[in-house]
Amino acid sequence: MEDLAAGDPSHIGPFRLLGRLGAGGMGRVYLARSAGGRTVAVKLVREPYAHRSEFRARFAREVAAARRVGGEWTAHVLDADVDAEIPWVATAYVAGPSLQDVVGRDFGPLPEPSLLVLANRLALALEAVHGAGLVHRDLKPSNVLLAVDGPRLIDFGITRALDAMEETALTDTGVVLGSPGFMSPEQLRGERVTEASDVFCLGAVLAYAATGRPPFEMPDGGLAGLMFRIAYEEPDLTGVPAALLPLVRDCLHKDPDRRPAPRLIAVRTAGDLPAHGWLPAGLLAQLARHSAQLLDADIPRTTVRAPAYRPPVPEHVNLRNDAPPRPGTAESAAPYGPALRRRRRRATLAALGALGAVLLAALGWSVKLALDDGSGDSPGGSNSPNSSASTPFSFDGAWEGSMKSYRIRLVVAEEGSGDKSRITLLDDHRMCGGLMTVASRTPGKVELTSADTREKEIDAYGEEAKACPVLPPQTLQPGMDGYLAWSAGSDYIAALTRAADGPSAVPAQYLGTWKAKVPTAASTYTATIAQGRIGGRLARLERVTSGRTCVWTALLVKANSYRLTLAPYEPISTGTGAGCSNGFVHEYVFVGDGTLKLHYPDGEGIDVTFTR
């Protein structure tokens, strides 16, 4: 951070400026604090743009959209005044250096555990940005800030207003806007930019973080050569760890439609992330020093008194004194006022507490590295199935997980068996199931054909309510720590874990016959649970109400020691069960006192408690 210069304002809106953080194409960025002590980054638009009505209109739309961006790994927009004489926007301040400074100047390439966290968090950040209807358009190392608890993505959406204003300059002069080394092929060609462009840029950022160089940059190649390589040649990924290499390569695909969605990237990098700090000890110590420097930013220093710039504060400003700071921000202990010495002392204690937490995190990382023998079993070693040090990843067998409103069970047929793979989807009202074959298989990827899950559909509301999906071709890839990344197009994505599969799936405590009586409904129930495989018709339920008997059977979908999950009950179509309606998806929960509870996850059914 630099001191305020003579021409800088002392205030912007309700914020008091503390220093300069930098400058970019849009304008200057200042470190500032609110009256309640919240530390923010305030961006003041360059004056020439402020006088262009078309820029103001687009800037207002982009700020409104950026306000909707949530997520833990973005620097949130806190306030803005798009109608001020010089428009400005305030975002949460992230107390950490940029990825560009860390890799290019201070530390060098990041180790593999840090890279996996970086990929996971930035994917989640992009998902939040895209969920608000924005495309970042400028994802590069300088727009990724590294904080103690994880990275943060900044400047989402705001630069789009500036880009639109400069389109004529690009056409007239051939000037390339942005950072060409971290731009997608379609962005360089001036084509329509979608969310997939951000994914390409993410791949370039990850390659830079792993190697210290952009993936398409060559010595003395010039701008024209760089643009040609991005558009037509393969990236140089030498030095990217094996755990990250397939993912980075997929992100950098020339065809936008073949790049993974941010959700799939997050799934592929999910797992047991480092528990004692995500960055190496030396870098964490640097972050500690950076946080400590905020103490010196309490009173801005200028050689000439800076004039106050106070544009009108719009009515929408709502900066409460008790508003909690975002992670990674600094907060003084009291509002600005006469008790300066007392306030500074409290702020010092708060900062020292934060500094201690940073140092403890650094110490934890140091201890972990000292104990790590480099094997994949330790937190600091390679925990990826793609690592050359680990055994080959096995796709075959049963997997379970959840996605949207569905619980998923996938069984991948053993290679060479000739069997078909099968998938089961379960929500509160229906079970869907379909078969597919393996279209291709490599050590790092299995592709399955499409699956019509209407083939085996059971719906609680009957035939007219059936709504199971037809899944597009599916892709399976290794995730972290044994996870399986499953995707079917861009709408169906999940992280799956290994599931039990065998001839005796039902735990012994559930087996046998159970009885229950519900006086309020004048009903008696008899439940029978048999042993068998997942997918078998193992449960039978009989209900007698006022002399009328209904009998249902159900398929077992999932089993463990504390719960059996079953598809909707289907009535036996003959005899005493004729004319009875379908039931809902239900569970049997074994209670420790020797009782069994019938439970309906959607809450529409009546829970029933059984005994032997």
C-alpha cells in the first residue's frame, strides 16, 4: 500500500481513505474504513469515463448484478454510488497479496496441496459469479488475492462496463485490452464471451500458480505469437503436478463447450483439504506481516493535506456500525472520535490476536511438513488418484452421492464383464433408474452412454406424475481422496463416494418381522425386511385399517447401520392389496432401544414405531 498523494481525496462517500492500493484500467483503488471500522477497498472510476452516459448506464447495471454475487470466496460488493459526480464502488477488503505477487515476486510456484485448494475455491467463486448472471472476463493472477483462510476472487463483472466502452478503440487501433496471457481464444478473437471463457482463464491461472509462467507464453514470442498459440496451439504444462494436470488441460480446451463447468471443477478438487493452513509456512508468515501493517494504516499520511471529496451519499447506503467484517478484513475496536489512544490500543490488541492466529496456522503447516514423509496418506503428500505415486484409480463398483434434489447410486460394470452399468436417482416422491454401457475407458476417464431413467420409474403419485430425466452421456473422472467426479452434461454434476455392494447389504439388526399399532388411525402394521442386494425387493409392509388390508413391497436403494432407504412402496396388485395406492420414498431407522422407526423424508406420511 502507498500513502495518499496530494491530489487524492480524504473521503469517498462514507469511507475515510487510508492509502492507495493500486490503479487499473477502471481507475484508482484505495484502502478505506467505514465509520464503524470496517476495512474496504474503494474503486474510483477514472474521470473521463464518469462523463460518458453510456458508461454510467452499463456501470450501474454491472454494479447491481455484482451486488447479487454471494459465496465465501469472492470479495463482496458492499456499497456503491453510480450517480455520484465520479462513480465509485466499495468491496470487502482482503488482507493478502495477489497471486501474481506471490508467485512472480515473493515466493514462486505453489505446492500441490495449495494448488488444489486454489482450484477448488476459485471454482466455487466462479460458480457464485455465474449464478448472478455475470461473466468475470478478467480472471488473472492479479485478481486473485491470497488470505489466511483461502483465496478470494475480486473485480467480477465491474470491468465489463469498461470493456464495452473500449470496443471501438479495439477496432480502430488494434489494441488488445486485458491480459492476453490469461484470455480465452474467443475473447482474443472478439467473439461472444460466456462462462466457459472464465473456465479457460482459470486453467491459465492454475498453470501459472503451479509453474510461475503463463501456459502459452514463449520467450521473445511477442503479442502476435502469444495470441496465435492461445488460439491454435497446445499449452506448455510442464511442471504442473500430476494431480492437477488433467483438470488444467480440460479447462484449456479450445472448444468452450468441452470445458468443465465450475461445479464439476469443484467436485473434482473436493476432498480432505489441508487442515493446518492451506499455504506454506513462509507464505503464511508473510501474510502475518501484511496484516500487521494495517496497524500503521490507521491515520493516513500525506505530505500535503488532501482535499475531501464527498459525493452525495445515496439513500441506499446502510453501513451499520455493528456490521461484521468479512474474513480477512481488519476492524478497529471503536468508532473514530476523541478517544483515539484507547481506540488504537484496542485495535492493536485485535490485530495482535489475528496475527497470533496467522502464526499458529503457519506453525501448524510447518509441523505437518516436518512429519510428512511425502506419501499420499499424509495431508501434505499427494492425495490424488492421478498422482504417479498412487495406485491406479478403479472406476468399477458402486458409488453414492447427492445432486440437486436427487440421491444417486451408480454401479459401474466391471471391465470386460459384458454387464451394463446402471444408475438410480431418488427424490422424496420417486425412484428413477436406467442402464448404460461404457463408451470409452482410459486410466483417467470413463465415458458412459446416455441413460433413460424412465426405464425403471416408480412414482408415489402414479403413472400420470412420472417425470424422470433422460440423462445425456456421462463422464466419470477421479476426484480427490477417492471421490468420483460424475457429470451428465452441465446440469447433472456430483461427487460420489464408494458404496457397499454385495449379496448381504442389509445389517442384521433390521432383518425379520416388526409390528406396530397406530391408535389414532385405527391401524396395525407388519413390516418384514429380508436380506439381499441393493436394488432387490426386500421390504414388505402390511397395513390393516378397519378391516381393509393393504400390502406393499419396496426396493432397497441404500443401506447402512443406521438407516435403510427404500423406493416408494408399490401395492401388490392382486388379493388383499388390490386397489391400494402407491407409497412415498421412506426410510427405516434403527433406534438404539431395539425399536424400528418408519420415516418419510418429505414429511407427508405418518412416522410409525415398530417393535419385534
